[in-house]
Amino acid sequence: MKMEKLAKLIKNQPAGFSLQQGFYKDTDIYQRELERIFMQSWLYAGHVSQIPNIGDYFLYELADESVIIIRVDNDTIKALSNVCRHRGSRICMESRGQQKLLACPYHGWTYQLDGTLRGAGHVHPDFDKADYALKQVRLTVFHGMIFINFTGPAASFDPIRQDLDECLRPYGLERAKVARKQDYLIKANWKLAVENYCECYHCIPAHPEYSEGHGRSVPDETVSELLEQVTAKGEKAGLPEHCVDKSWLDAGGIGIDRGFDRYPLLKGFVTGSRDGKPVAPLLGDIKGYDGGATDIQIGPLTFYLAYCDHIVVYHFKPLTAAASVCDVTWLVNETAEEGKDYQVAELTWLWDVTTIADKRIIENNQKGVNSKFYQPGPYTMMEDFTRGFIDWYLDTMSKSSG
Ligand code: FES
Ligand SMILES: [Fe+2]
């Protein structure tokens, strides 16, 4: 029955139009999305600098799942299911911390940092501890960024690694640190949040602060001219030329699991800040400001705004069918000192104000979508990425209904 509902919605979905109401509200569809999209995609969990010492951990939580991302030794980070192998209690309750052992609060089973069972009292004589290690979630570290994948046996991280490795290198992200991390709760379906992120049609009305120095709505010739200047300067700044003007990677211009798009800032801005002036020391091996910025995508739900002096990471995830979280992280060079080399309030001003505005417009979007008068509307030429995301979504969901 559930599958029939999905198949019918997919069949009736007009191409090039926003989704029908059921996709944004129906809890059966949402359950299917968890299985087909969230359990199978590479998800950004955090940055290595959040767990510098052995035993440091933080939790990545999504729907019913909770994962302990923990540093086991200097070279090893693991993702362990936060579910006790005795009778299933959550083990770590705090969202972050440091532990010598992982101890379940229910009956006291203890686990080593790598998830192997260490102690369990009063068990039967034939009990073998080796059978009861915490379950592991796939994890990979890429330029200091921790990605996890719940199942996704077919999902290899290799294509992302191959295509983005060299282009990311100048940013030295493995030598970055978190300056601020903020969850923005959005009372709307997660797809409305991602759709909104993927287009800048709304930027002029919704984001005057962003539009001051960024603009996809200026004439194409102006953008090309500015991009040439950025490319010339980028060479000196240590950003390889073939990366400076590399566009979205997959055929069709849209890479749903990876993309790298360099573009010029406007009006002499050199970074994404209140007045366009630097807000932190240069990142990694970058030697100067070239007046450009980069949009990066890794996996279908994580987006990066990379400037020469800082990077902002956006990770979207659902809480329910009707609510989602936009998890935003600001990364700076690890040697930068807060209060001296950067001020958090200035560093985060632009994307904080922009995200708060996005939250408002996305929530208004959901309210309208909930109405009995809502019907799918046409994507414009400024919403190609959003359309690409929706095409990918429908394709992924339709595979599950076959
Ligand atoms: S559920 Fe963890 S020790 Fe019993
Ligand atoms: Fe926006």
C-alpha cells in the first residue's frame, strides 16, 4: 500500500515542477527517504579538530540513529552505534565528551574506545565477549572532514576522493579548526531546505547582506570577466588553475554527490564577510586573496562555501517529515587565535544572518505547501540546481518503488 502511494506520486509528478504535497508531508514517504537516501548516502558528521584527544567523542544523530564518533588513537577515528549490545540502551547521552571507556548506564556493560566489549557482569559461562562488540558504521576522513555511511554497500567514497582531492588541497582543511558550530532548527520538510539552498533566485529579495558581495544575477559577461581576473590571481594565490574554473562535475552540469564551482565575488569583496574584507588568516597553503569563492558539494546533503580565509559547511538532515536541522560549521586555520586573529561574531555574521533569513522563507514555504490550494509550480532558469536535486531525488525514490 505504501509503495503504491509512492509509485502513484512519482507517476503523477510533472517534470520541471516542484513536488506534489505528499512528498513534503507524508510520513510513509519520509520513512522511505530515511531508508533510501539517508541510510545510504555519505553524511558529513564533523571535523577531526572536534576530537583532538584519545577518548574524545561527539554524537551524530539522525532519526532513530545515534552514532558515537570517537578518537581511538592518534590515527584512528571510529563511528560506533550508540546502542548497547546487552538490551539496547543508549550508552552516551551527552552530545560530546571524553571517555576512557564507554559504560552503559543501564546494567553497566563497558566497552573499549574501539567498541569491543570489555566487561559484562553475571553472564552465563558460555558467553563470549567477542560476539558483543558495538556495531560499527562506515567512516572515512577526507581532508579532515569526517563522513559516515550507515549502510550503502554500493556507495564508494572513491569518486569523491578522486575528483575533489587536488582541488581541496590548497585549503588545508585537515589543518583547520571549528570556530563555531550552530544547529538551526527549520520547521519544514528537509527537501524544502535543500531546494532553497540550491538556488539563488531568492537571494535578491531575501538576502541583501549576501547580495552585496555575491551575485549570480549579474550579467553573464560580467561574471566571465571577473572570473578571468580571479583565475589569474588564483594561480599566484596557490589555487591551481584547473580547479579555479572547474564546474560541477557530473554529466548534465550537476553532481549530486560531488561538485566544485569557482565564482567571482563582486565589488572588490575578497571573502564572505560584512564588508568583504578578510575575517581570519588565510587557510592552508593559500597565499593571497584572488577575489573568488567556491561552492563545493560532497554527498547529496552537504555543501561548502569556501573562501580564502574560512569555510562554511552546511549539512542538512531531517528530524521528522515536518522538521529539519541545518547544521552550520565555520572552519578557520588551526593556528588562528580567537579574539586576536578572528572575532567569531564577525567571522559568522554573514552566514548567520543569511541562514536565519533562509529558515524564515523555508518555513513560509512549508506553510503554503500544507494548504489545500498548493499545487506544484514551475522551476525557473535560475533554479536549475534545485531541479537537478529533485530529479535525483525522484530517481532515487523511484528505484525503491520498482
Ligand atoms: S542495556 Fe546496556 S548494560 Fe544493559
Ligand atoms: Fe538563501
